Amino acid sequence: MLTRYTMMAAAALALTAGCSSRRAAAQEEPVPEGQLKIDVTDMKPTIPGKPAGIMPKAILYKTSGDFRDNVPVQVNADGSLLSYPAPSDIPENARPILLKSGWLLSPVGVGKQTTFTTYTYDEYRRLEEAPSPEEILKAVIPGSRVTITIQVPMTQSEALADPDAVDRYLSPTPRQ
């Protein structure tokens, strides 16, 4: 049994022998207990021949009413404003797409903390500056909210480019 442990220790030493000693040479700041520090300076995720990237997947959602023309904002559970867009953040094609399946697909961010304002996309985009947080909260439509979200295995741009593909993904395959 002693030889088995000796072999495992030798294997561990052999595996770590080629590791860079750059970290040991640099003065590192101590990491507070309970926190994890990861050195990512040499990490380069790749696919053979191409750089790899992480692309967020499209989020579909349903709401408590028809708010497709209304600007969404993020509100905390306590009713405080979490985030809202600047008028310049609203693209021309901001109105969500109603899929055949009844789900909505939006080019602007929505999530479980989303509520909707009385501002329409067109009027909000024309504002010279963003309303104050107080004005945004006053404009929130009572009871407006995202009721459910799902993520689909395609990027937002892929889903927006081919909404029928999203519906095909959501539709069960007919049995034969």
C-alpha cells in the first residue's frame, strides 16, 4: 500500500512540475478566509482554430397583461428601482415579438424583476434625458410584471433573426 501512495504522490508532483512559477515570484495579496481567488491571466478558452466566447441565451417570457408597447424597468421586491434604460438604450425595434406559442421575445432585457411603465418605446426614445428614478417609479403600471421566463438554447440574436425556429423548438414533436 505504501507504494501506491508513493506512486500517487509522484504523479501529483509530475503533474505540477510544469506549472508556471510566475505566481510564486509575484507578491500576492492575501485572500480573506472564505473567499476564492482564481488567477485567469493565462486562461484562453478556444475551439480548435477559433476563439470561444460565452453568448447569453435568449429569454422568453409571459406577462400579467399586454405591455408590448411599454418600456420595461427592473424593480426590487421592496418596490425600489433596480435599473432602467436611458432613452438612447432603446433601439428602434424594441417592441417584443409575440411568438405563435404565446411567449414573448424581446430585444431589450427582461427578467423576473421586470415591471412595465406607462412610457411607450417611441415616446421614451424621444426623451432628451432619462426620467428621474422617482418619475420612473411613478410611471410603473400597477400589477404589470413578468410572470414566467424560460431560456432557449439559442442566442438572443439567433432567436430574433428566426422566431419560427424558437416556436419549432417549443413545439413538441408530433408522434407517428
